[in-house]
Amino acid sequence: MEIPTSRFGTVKIEPGDVIRFPAGLPGLDDCTAWVLLADSQNDALGWLQSTTDPEVALAVVSPRRFVPDYQLRVTRSELGSLLCQLIDDVHVLTIVGKNERGITLNLKAPLVIHLGERIGRQVVASGEQPVQYEMCRESSPRKKIA
């Protein structure tokens, strides 16, 4: 199966690669079928590409790679639709964003994916997690003084 994308050109995938988000994602309710693509230049970065909208691709990372003490706490009802019995059955990803100060991670509303069932959903974490965790700041241009 081939899917057109604006960022990666035409991508060949297997039907079993598709991850369903039955409820969609906030603001992307019509995008319920996605595929996770590796970034060819950065092994920490992945792309959640919509299989139905070539323009929609979300940069994602494993939050623990950048925030080692990150712990996702959600109610069981949040995970109920993922058909999982054990937390080891799921993979957590955070959406990468950018603000005026640099690169951010949305630790408050991560994506939880049951890889075996190829189903996922965005959940809201309990507790004090930031929506824009500043991962790194962009360096400001240096002024020439001499």
C-alpha cells in the first residue's frame, strides 16, 4: 500500500503498519489512521503520519529519552479502549512542538499506543505535567563586536 505525504513523498507501507486512533486527535478528528515513520537524520525523532491527509505529520519522541523521570499517570478508563492488560503492552510518545523559546514536548497529553493491537489514543496525564516542556532553547544569534 502506498500513501502520499507532503513531507516524505510517496511512502510504501504494509496494512499492518497502520495505527488506528478511533477518536482521532484533538483538532484532527478526521485523521484516525496513522503510520509511525522513522526520521532518517535523527534516531530520537519519529513522525506520526496521517494515512488519509498527506499534509498532516506530527513529530514525536519517547518522553523518557529527554525526561528520564517522566511518569505517565492516567486512569484505567483512559486506557480501556486500548485493550491492554499490562502497561508493558503500550508505548508512550509525546508530540514535539516549537514556541518562541525553542523545542517543546507535550508531557500533559501524550499518545499511548498499544503496538500489538495497533490502536492508540491521546490521553490527559494526571498531575502536574507541562503542555510545553522546554526541551532545549534555540541559541540566539551572536552579535559581532569587533
